[in-house]
Amino acid sequence: MPKSTASKKSVISSLVEQRYSYLFIAPAIILFSVFVLVPVVSSFFLSFTKYNALSAPRWVGLANYYEIFFKDPRFWKALGNTAIYVLGVVPVGISISLLLAVAIYQKIRFKNFFKAIFFMPAVTSVVAVSIIWRWLFAGEKYGLINYALMKFGIAPVDWLMSPFWTLPAIMIMSIWAGVGYNMILILAGLQTIPQTLYEAAEIDGAGAWHKFWHITLPLLKPTLLFAVIMSMISSFQLFEQVYIMTAGTGEGVGGVLDCALSLVAYLYEKGFQRFEMGYASAIAYILFAIILAATFINMKVIRSKFEY
């Protein structure tokens, strides 16, 4: 068979295979377009309109953004609460996860048991976890945490009805729920570090702290970067915990005096309770811009740290 004929047949065969490959990935592309791409583009358009889901959108330009930044104190309250939550949950949660991962990575008994125990909250529904912790944080008579405090002679705290304690209570629950997932990520990163580096450091007389600071942390940078960014994005999207734990307070989604109102909770209130879809879309894109900027800053900071 001539070489030209054989090459033509191979080209035709590859084109046929390529056509079939497009057929196989078509369902995923269609689903992504319908449920992700189209809503994202539509919400961007709606952010420049007044839209209540019942009548046609009315173009208002940057009016929604102007009102959010200059005429809406509740937006700034929600942004402040979200920032406090992120700055509290992410560093504390990652630090605890790192310490647990390093401890479990050592030669200890029942290592797999501890992994399963710490990871269990990560595979539990956020709604279920929030309901359990709402009971734990309940008032004087029923809450297990207050019962324990009273046993030690400490006055009980009305956690979820106090403007001061509601957000810290949600932060405590979120740290507990997220520690296990990040711990498993960091454990996976620890297993990629060659043991020969630690052995060489011991020969040079390095102690445990020096090995941790100069070997473990620098080689864990990619893992820590991923864990920090994912935790940060998840924290900025705080909603279920606030919605469940402040339900029944009689003060709306954000609890007493909006003390736990988050950006996503405020977005939900505006979009799905007051049907101000255009306004809610504008909040969504502001949140997107904040997350994008925070992710970029985190990448720059973590990459510059823990150098060899």
C-alpha cells in the first residue's frame, strides 16, 4: 500500500475518533453551560438591572453598585462580619490542621483511627453539623456547653442570642468541622517529603524545630497554598451555618442586630426573600471580586514565605 494512502487513512481514522470524543464530552459541556456558564453570564447582566423575577429586567447601569457601596450600611456590616470570620477561621483552622497532621504523621498507635475521627466532620452534612452545634450552644437550660461551663462555676452564655457571641460560636463550629479535611491534605503533603532530608538534618545536628521550619514548611508550600485558598473561598461563602444557627432568633438571617450576617446570607435575603435579583447579583459579583483579589494576595504571600 502506498505511503500516501496509508497516511490519508490514518488521518481519517483520527478525525473519526476525534468526532466520537466530542460526542462523549458533549453531555458534560451541555450541563456545564446550562447550569454554570449561562447563570454566571445572566447574573452579570442582571447586576446592572432592577429585576424582581416577576417583571422584565429594567436597565439601571451602575445604580445597584452605587447603592451597595454608598447607601447600604447592612452590606458593610455583612462584609465586616465575613472578614472577621475569614481572618479567624482560616489561620486558626489551618494551624490546628498542620499540628494534628504533624502529630499523626509520627509513629503513633491507632493512626488510622485518629484520621477517621478527625475527618468524620468533613463528610457530614453542614446542615446536620449546624443543627447539632445549635443544640450544643443552646441557652442555660439545654445547651451542653453551658452545662459544662456551669459545672466549672462559669456563668452560662446565651451564645446564639448575644450580638457578641453569635459569630464566635459559628467560627468555633466551622473550625471544628474543617480541621479534618485540611489535616488529610497536609498529611498527603507530608508523605511526599523525602525522609533523607530529615536524616541529613539530624546528622548536621538540627533539632525538631529546625527540621520543621526549614524542611517541612518549605516543602509543604504547595499543599498549604491549596488548603489556605480553598478554606478562604469556603469561608467567604459562609451561609448554611448562619442560616441554621440563627434561625428562630426572630431577627432575620443574620441573627440579633445582624451580628452574624454574612455576604452570602445578605445576598440570599435580597434575592430570595425580597426578590431584588439585580441587587443580589451585584453583591454576588462584588463577592467574586473580593475572593479573586484575596486569592491572588494569598498566592503571593505564601509563595514568598518559607524559602529555603
